[in-house]
Amino acid sequence: MSDAMQPLPVFVDEDIGLDELSRSLRCNTELIVTLVHEGVLEPMGESAQDWRFAGAALLRARRAVRLARDLQPRFILVENV
């Protein structure tokens, strides 16, 4: 199985930080920050440095990142029209 096809770890019983979530989802932290600002994800903590995400939020984050990756080329095409 290729590296891209490896299953991602699921953190159900523990909270994870921004960097750990970013690594788990194989995306940059800016995308996660955007998802928080848009209300898709709700971290615990005041600032991004202190954010903790409940393990169950990983499933929502995976879906959101996948949608962002799938839709990004379409948004670029629409903006260039």
C-alpha cells in the first residue's frame, strides 16, 4: 500500500493539537485555521497555539479537507472566468 493510501490514525479518546491534526490530515495548518474561522471545526483554547481538537472532530476535519481539495480546482476555474 502506498504512503498516500495508508489509513490515518483515529484519535477518539484524546485531544490533539493543531500541528498533530495537520500532520494526520496531511494538510497545512492554514487550511485548518480557515476551517475554524468558517465554523466547520470548533477547537478548545483561545489561540491557535493553544487549540485542542476533540478526537471525534477528526472525522469532520477529514471530510472538510477532502471537500476543500476536491473543490479547490473548480473555484480557481470560476475565478478566472
